[in-house]
Amino acid sequence: MKGQILIISGPSGSGKSTLLSRLMSEFDNIYFSISSTTRMPRDGEQDGVDYNFISVDEFKKGIDEGKFLEWANVHKNYYGTSLEPVEKALKDGKIVIFDIDVQGFYLVMKKYSSIITSVFITTKDRYELKRRLINRGSDDAQTIENRLFNAATEIAHIGEYDYLIINENIDKSYDCLKSIFVSMGSKSQSFDINEVIESWNEC
């Protein structure tokens, strides 16, 4: 089996992390791409687990040396994906999962479009997203408004994704995501087609 990529995008607060955590606890053949970032860790976040926290100078050096598959500047902080571990996971036949924004989605599509399945996850409307962000309690009022503005911008691109999950019920949303993930194993791109044909004709 060949490696594939599952891209997950959507606003902060839409429930992406909860859904991905459930998926990764159920399936083994996954490499979750951990982003590098220049922002400060939030309470409870661990370096090398949630993000690779690095300096601005180190991040810019990585950009100059072509070490990032994709990168973006979001809310005045850099976020990016290291290329080397992604290539290794794909070579090992794993499904590589990216939790990235629309800008990152475009950059990854340029390199891996033939093996990508993409899912956009969001709330039913702006008001529900704002409620969740406020209840989360990790952002100040200005940051929440910035997140809502960015969410409105990204929503305009949902038609470019393969699937859309409107996360009103976490269990139903997980069933949708799980079905998408399982179906990826049957995509023709995940097989060596010439090998399948040769094997079939051997009889």
C-alpha cells in the first residue's frame, strides 16, 4: 500500500482536535504531522507533542533552506510543516494527517495533489463558533475577533475541499470522518496498479 495524505482544515474551535484524537486512538497506520510554530505554548501544551516550538530566526532559516513543506504567518506567528518526516511516513505506507489552514492546504496540494483527501470541518454558523471560543477561555476578545474574521475568509473556500463536516454533534461528525478515513484505503491511488494487474493476470 502506498502512503496517502488526509488534510483537515477549519476554524479554531470547530472541534478538529477532538475528532482527530478519536481517529488516532482507533487507528494505527497514521502519522500526524506536528507543526512547528514561533508562538508561545498555551497551558498544557508540550513541545514535540502539540507543536515544535522554535524561534523566529530558526523558522526563517528553515524557510530559506527549503525544509518546510508548507508554512504560513497566522496571527503574527509562523506555522509550518517539516518535509523530511512526511516523506518518510509516506514511504512507509502511512496516512499522513495535516491539521492546516487554507493557505497551507494550497501549498501541500501543489506537491501532493494526487494522493490527498481533504476535509473542511466547521460549526453551523459564526455565532456557534464564537460561543465555543469564548467558553474555551484561552483567547482574549481581540484574538477571538481575529479568529472569527479568519474563519469567515476560510469558509469561502470550502467548495475546494473533497468533504465538508458541519460539526453539530461530535459522534455523528466522528462517524463521517471515520468513514472518509477508512475509504482512503480503497482509493486506487493507494495501490501499485501495475502490480495488481500483473498479479491478476498471473493465473
